[in-house]
Amino acid sequence: MTEPVGDGGRRTALVVAAVGGLAFVALAWWLVPWDPVPGGALAPVPAESVFSSAEIQRAEEFSRWARVWSWSSLVLSLLLACWFGFTRRGRALFQRLRGPWWLQVVQAVVVLALAGRLLTLPFAVAQRMLRRDYGLSNQPWSGFAVDLLKGELVGIVLTALGLVVVIACARRWRRAWPAVAGGLLVALIAVGSFVHPVVIEPIFNDFTPLAEGPLRTEIFAVADEEGVPIDDVLVADASRRTTTLNAYVSGFGGTRRVVVYDNLVESLPQDQALSVIAHELAHARHHDVVTGTALGSAGALLGVGLLALLLGRLRRRGWPEMGEPGVVPVLLALVAVASLVTAPVQNGISRQIETRADVDALGTTGDSQAFADMQRELARRSLADPTPMAWSHWWFGSHPTVLMRIALAVRMDRD
């Protein structure tokens, strides 16, 4: 029988939360571009100047139903997590788990993940049918099922690993666990940023080097101009699951590579493709992945400290204490609520960083028209809502709207 575990000590938890919170604020002030647009705030261009009325109507119809299914899935998954974590009946189900404590933690993660997936599966299927009906996907249902399974397995492994580490710390260091667990989570986040390109990405896509030719040559030229050394340019077989276009830069040092979707290579004119890639290279130029890792690490410290303080209060009311496998549903419910509450902060920072990358891309290519045409084509291919609800975009939007991005191109062209 394991000795009861304390909540880590109020003082330790307060210090960890304070360090994490101050680090997050300082890093955000230092690293996030809060005023990236030359000339100040932008006003979006009129939607009718970019899209036809039929295109606007089609995008709005698709987006309306996409929000219905995604928000319904979000609400139900959140309610399920809260029922398991915050009700006596929900938590009691996990008292039936058997085996060593770490195995009980893994079992609890599996049960919660599968329960959430089964509850929200109809909405995932509805979302999939919607995308197929609107021509955004040609992936067979078998491929969809395999991707869904892969995503669940990756999520279960990463979640179980994180919880085993945190709970192990609480069992070993009764008072100091928030500091120890926070430090280990910071290390895991940093390692994850490095290994993701070479471990996780290949699970979902196959990559082949871009063939020698003008596009490959120009990509390396743009990378040189932006001062971003790249190891290779790879093509992802994204067209087997989606018709939308994208590119990104992943990895660090010797693992850094530009990844382009195969349908982007095949369907976009070279000047527009280079605008996409210049944007992604700007992220690498400003070390935006490192910025995200640093902010995520600071947020993890803040979260661990606040978690210890809250669990200390809950334990005095008879809730499971940190170190017991029964605390898993409580932790995951708290993480789910915190993720939703902090989404405006995360997405607000993301929009600023994306805007800076747009500014750099326009400065590098010097081709505002290609940038604007590219943004229109990407939005048209993905059926992005040109005028989303303001509160929805503020809460959930990780990128500026297409109309704001085109407005930026217009301003840069005039300047």
C-alpha cells in the first residue's frame, strides 16, 4: 500500500506558479510581435472584392455546418470529461482498475480516450461527410478510420507518458513534486519539439524529396535570402486525404526541412507557391517553433503550480490526492477546461506571429499580387469563411482572416 501523498506544499506550488506565470508574461512581451503590421491596424478588404457571391455563400454554408459539428463535439467531450472528473459517480468508475499504479494510470487514460472518441465519433463522421460533400476530401473511409486510429494511439501514448511522469513525481517527492514535475514537463516539451518531425509526422504522411527543378531551386534561394538553412525540401502525400493546400517548415538544425503538400506543387503557380513557402520560412527565421516551445513550457509550469494548489483544496474535501491513479480523470477534466479557457490567449498570440510571417513573406518576395492571389486560392480551396463571427474568430482563430491578409498585401504594395 502506497503511503498517502501530499499536495506538494502550498509554498512550492505558489513558487512554481509564480515562476511559470512571470516567465510566460516576460517571454510573450519579448518574443511575440505585438505590432507586426507597418502603419498600424488593418481594416479587412470587402469580401465582394475578393470572392464572387456564389463563393461567399458556399464558404459560409460549409463553415456553418463545420462549426455545428466541431462545437457539438467540443461541448460533449468537455461535458464527458467533467462528468468523469468532477462527479463522485464518474470518479468511482476508476476505483475498479487493478494492477500497479502506473498501469492503472495508463488504463484510465485509455478508458477516457476511448469514451470520448465513441461519444464524439458521430460528429467526426458528420464532419467527414461534410468535407466529402463539398469536395474537400477524396480519402476513402478506410483511410479516414486508419488516421483516426493513429491519432488516438498517439494521443493516448503522449497523455499517458505525461501523467505517469507527473504522478510518479508526486509519489516520490511529496512536497517538491510541482517543481520536479514542472521541470520534467518542460524537458518533455522541448524534446517533443525536436523529435516530432522525425517521429510523429511520418506516422501520418509519406515524404519524398521534391524533384530537381525551378521550384526546388527557388525554394532554396528564398531560404538563403531569409537566412534560414534548410536540409531538404520534401513533398507530403496530403492529396490522399484532402484537397486543401499547405506547406510548413519543421525541425531544427540538421532536421529542418521545407514540407510542401503535393497538391500545392501540382496546382499553384510557382510565384504563389513561393509566397506560401516564404511565409513558412519566416516562421523559421524568427524561431517561432522555439517561441511556441518556450511559451508552452512556461505555461506548463504555471499549470502545474495552479494544479497543485487546486488539488490541495480538493483533497481536503475528500477528492483523490495527487499520486493516486484515481486522480487521472480529475487532471484530464481540469486540462480540458483550462485548454478551452486559455484558447483566446494562445490563438491571439498565434495570429500575431502569423501576421509577422505574412509581412516577412511579402518583403522577401516583393510580390503582393501573388500573395493576394495565393490567399484567395487557399481560402477558396478550403472554403474558409471570409467573414467569421468576431467572437468565434477571437476565441478559436489561429490565423488572420483571408480578408485581413489581403488587406496587408494591399498596404504593403502601396508602401
